Amino acid sequence: MTHSRRPPYVVRPDTAVLTRGFDPRLSVGSARPAVFRSSTYVFSSPEAAERAFLIALGKERASPGESVDLIYSRLSHPNAEILEDQIVPLEKGATAAAVFNSGMAGISTICTTFCQPGASLVYTAPIYGGTQHLIHQLLEPYGMQGIPVPAGDTAALRQAVEGARNLKLVLIETPANPTLTMTDVADASRAAARHPDRPLVAVDNTFLGPSFQHPLQLGADLVVYSATKFLSGFSDMLAGVVLAKEAELVARLRGTRAILGNILQPDECWLLDGRLPTVGLRMSRQSKNAQHIAEALAGHPKIARLHYPSLFTDPEQVRIRDAQCDFPGGLLSFEMTGGKRAAFAVLRNLHIAKNAVSLGGVETLACHPASTTHSELSPEELLRYGVSDSLVRLSVGVEDWRDLVAELRGALDAA
Ligand SMILES: *Cc1c(COP(=O)(O)O)cnc(C)c1O
């Protein structure tokens, strides 16, 4: 059984997300996908079962258009197939996707699939706390070497890639959290392509994708998301997605996923699938709101420094932004003149915006990274990556921006 019957004509992504990957005739005519909660699937014949296992184990390849029987839901299930097929058109340059039960599940499956003991991986720093933990506490003890490079340093990243031995993976998170420093994906991808080991380039696109940043078009091989954030958009579920230019890479990830057992469950697939048609609408509104807020707060006497892509002044950051981002996105951060006390005071005085970690939901969230999301970093690392004690991060939602500006101004004045 397959849900991947596609229209014979080419449509644009916003249309494709609503038309491909799902055939109502396979779900008693329901206009939207049903949830298939079965853990196991009845084979159409013993021969079909044998064939399905040969393909699942990679011993044979499915021929184009062949309908292969499903086996068991840890390997794949209809809701994963529907979601994986429908999300592909949203990522420019992608041909295949694999869904995971969190963003971290996606990132760890990439690392364990493509890096072996003795391999090195270059990554931008700061990187998501869970990813940093994965590298230091899991990959390095297993004999892999992590090589950090400061986000935004184009020459240092190129040199790190050129100088690394047995290099299997270049992992870029851009923009960096929480300073929004951008890293040049195209330059790193060219360096990786010249490297004798031909390492894969993976980009954590959680902050600006899929709407505003398209790493596969810049030369990256893999894009990974915490779909917990903008893709799902309501702060009510955990999910991860990896997309690739080459379907073969996704097939390898699915092989690891089948063993680790970290495929996204049917109910979560169904939920996320229903959010895909509105991700562009939500992200546009969030980006416009954040733009209004950034403009309104820039120059406020209590703010020492504000970080927002459309207000970048560093020429190299402006260059990277213009080369790889369509819009500035829904995240911004600012440093208070009054240090940690003032940052905490702002958080205490917010009511529409909630004091919580995570991001990308329709509701505005604010947090103090140095004492929460980035508290695992040493004082030297915090300093090096610009995560000061006075910094507040905002993930802007879809509320009326005028209410958010009024509340933020009031909280700043009171701080
Ligand atoms: C949240 C996040 C992750 C981890 O995703 P989970 O869904 O929480 O596992 C990875 N990268 C970035 C940039 C994130 O914001």
C-alpha cells in the first residue's frame, strides 16, 4: 500500500502540500488523512511479505511505482509516509524526508548513521544544547572527534573543514541561538565538496526554514528540523524531520531509525501533517510581528544591543543574510543595560509573552538563555558566543504586534 500517488502535473509548494502524498480512496474517501494506529500490517501474500523484507533490509530496491507492502510500524507506517511525502515540496531542493519523534532524534540519527568511531565532525558553536550534549557525552566517548568553529566565521569554518582528517559531517546551525549570528552555508558546502572524504553538510534549519532559508539550494546535503518549533507551530508536540537532496541518504537514515525505534508515531504524524499547509502563513506573520517589535525597541535607552537579522550592521553578517535568507524570521534577542537583574525584571513584567524556553509557536515566549537554555556552557564559552547575562530572547507569535510592543515597552520602562 502506498499513499504517494501524485498529480501528473507540477504544482507549486503551497498546492503540493495539500495535494500529494494522500489518496482519499485508500481511506474510505476521507478528505483529510485518517490515523492508522496499527503496529503491524497484513501482507497481501507470502511473496509480497518476502519482497517487502528484501527491500526493507536493503537487499533489493523497489522499482519505480512499485507498491510495497507495509511490515511493522517501527520501520514505517501510512501516516509517516503521508507526512514524509507532503513535507518534501516545502523544502526547496529536497527529494525525500524522514520523520523522527523529536528534533534531537533526527540529529542523533544523522550523526550515528554518517559518523563512525574515528570520524571527525565539524560543527558551528554555539549549537543547540542537546546537540552539544550529544557530541560531548555520546559521540566523543564512542571515539568520534567534534571540532567546534565559531558561528559566522566563514574563513575559520573553511579552514576547519580543509584541515580535518576522516571528516564525515559538517553540522551547521544558522542563525545561531540566541545571537542570530549567521554562518555561510554555500562557502562551507564548497569546502566540503573539495574535501577528499567528501563529508556531508547538514544544516539545522529550525530557526528560518522551511519558509525563509533553503540550505539544499546553497549546497547542503541534509536539512534537519526540530518540528516541535515552527513546523508544528502550537507548542503542543515534539517532532523532527530530516530532508535530503538525495533519496539514498534518507533511505540510510530510515535504516538507522528502524533500529533505534525513533520514528514519529501515527498520531503525531497526523497532527504535524495538518499543520504543514499553514506553516508559511504563520511564519510570515511571526516575521512581520518580530520586524515591528525589533524596530520599535531598537534604540530604547534600557537596551544596550538588539539582535535581529534585518537590523544587522556587521558587513559580513549582512552579506550572509542577503545571500541565504528571504525574511528575518520570528526570533529576536536584546541585551539590557542593567545586566541580569534588568533581564529578569523584564521577564517578570511580561504577561502576554510567557517566560518559557522553546520557540516557533503561535504564542510569544521569552527566556533568559544564560541561566536556562545555555546554562551548560562555561563562563568563557558564554562570553565567546555573546550569550551575556543581560540577554533576553523572544520568540514572537501571531498576536497583534501593537499589544506586544506596548507590553515590552512597559516591561522595559519598569525594569
Ligand atoms: C529545539 C531545537 C532542537 C531540538 O529539538 P527537539 O524537538 O526539542 O528535540 C534542535 N535544534 C534547534 C535549533 C532547536 O531549536
